[in-house]
Amino acid sequence: MDIAQLWHALVWPLTRLLLSLSVGLMVANLIEALNWTRYMAKLAAPLIRIGHMKDVVGASFSMAFFSGLTANTLLSEAYTEGRLTTRELVLANLFNSLPVYFLHLPTMFFITAPFLGAAAVVYVGLTLFAAFLRTACIIGLGHFILPPLPQGCVVCNLTEEGVTWKSALQKSWKRFKRRIKTIALFTTPIYILIYYLNKLGLFEALNVWLAAHLGFLSWLSPQAVSIVVFHMAAEFTAGLAAAGALLNSGGLGQKDVVMALLVGNVLSTPMRAFRHQFPYYAGIFKPRAAARLIIANQTLRALSVSAVAVGYYYLG
């Protein structure tokens, strides 16, 4: 690989990632320094009150509709400072799956619609319902395993005193300088390692191996299984292209196509999530916490999409 290829394939994407992490970290620090978390948390107050979650969780949930990076940084700062336990961190990160989904919803729909037509509405609608299902489960789980908030208050842990922009910027910059060193230290080597593992074909080999061992999908038609294989062995659009071709040619009906895409979604996402998300998460959280959050996220996601797929199979 020459220098130009290395720049476009590794150096520039890594640089953009570090810049994005830096901006998100600075914004999160500033939001906390200005005590804006109090007002942002009120947007999610009813939900986090039911789920026995803290103020910063509500702030992170509200922010996740605009920036998943900043939302996770808020959680990381709270966890590092001891304001969130490990259990609360995991639940808070899972709680953010709905707003994070909404961030990607327009892109997902406008990619799937040209391939699937009306079936895109069904597929996207089912994955959206799965996101709502995850949120409801987390609220219920938090209600039963977390203690009620002191005084029944959602935002009572935040200070009331006024903060000037100057003091907030100074405090944010001080925190930023301390945290960005850790972010760069973890993110850079992990990103480079995963990049070269991908170049060596490790992830492709794993996907091919998984695609070759799909005997448990015998209940799907061979054409539908081919969609799953394309979904796993290549990018998401490859599965969509196969689905669109079979749907438009009459080889498969809408229900078969949607079921194949849901199955491919469940089987392919964990590997892609680790490949793409781990460097990003490890730059915000410590590697062990990052791995724990990714595993929890993908497990809950797989269970929710599987539940929706089973419901659609029997009721759709």
C-alpha cells in the first residue's frame, strides 16, 4: 500500500475519529460545566423517574437525539467521577439505543427505500419497534434493580449556583486536556490494529465461515438465505441489492424479504459493531468498559430484533 492509499484508508479516517471525539468531549464538558444537564434531563424526566435513573442519564438520553458521541461522553465523565456505577452505566448506555436509532433512521430509510419500495416501510418500522421495545425493557429493568432517586427527584443532584461562560470554558478545557490524552492513547492503537486485521481478511473470513454454517435457517427459502449470506459477507447494501432483485423479479414475496433482512441484521451486526464501534467506544470509555457496553448493546439488540422477527413471522 502506497502513502496515498494509507492516508485515505487509515490516517485520515483515524484523524477524523479523533477530531470527532475531541469535539464531543469538549461539548460534553461544557454542557456539564454550565449545568445545562439540569434542563436537558427534564426532557426525559418521566422516563428516567420510572427507571430510577439519575439526572445525567436523562441528559445523555436527550443529547443522544443529536449526538451519540456527546451522549456517551457525558456518561463516561459521570462514570469516571463515580457518579454512576457500572450497572447504571450499562443501563444508561442501553437506554440511549432509541435516540441513537433515530439519529440513523433517515439514512436507513432513504437507503432501503430505493431497493425495497413499500417493503422498506415494513423493515424500518419493525427495527424501530425493536428500538422502542429495548427502551421499555431498560426502563422496567431499571425500575426493579435500581434504588429510587433520593427525594423522588430527577435533577436534584445538580448544583444551583450560576456559572459564567469564562469559568465554564476554563473548567472544560482543564478536563479536556486530561481526558484527550487517554482517548488518543487507547483509540489510536486499537483503530490501527483492527484496520490491519481487516486488511488481513480476518473479519471477512469470519463472515464467510458464519455464512457457510447457516443450516439452522432451513426454514427460510434458498433465495432468502442468499440475502442473509450477502448481508453477512459484504456490506448492508449488498444484502439490500440481493433483496431488491429478488423482490422485483417476483422470486420472493415481501414477508420473505423482510424476514431475511431481519435475520441478516441479527447475524451480521455484532461483528460489524465490534469492528466499527470498539475503537470509538474505547476512546470514550476504558477498553474493558467499552467491550462490556458493546456486548450488552448487541445482545439486547439481537434479542429485541429476534423477538420482533418472530412476532412478524407468525402474525405478519
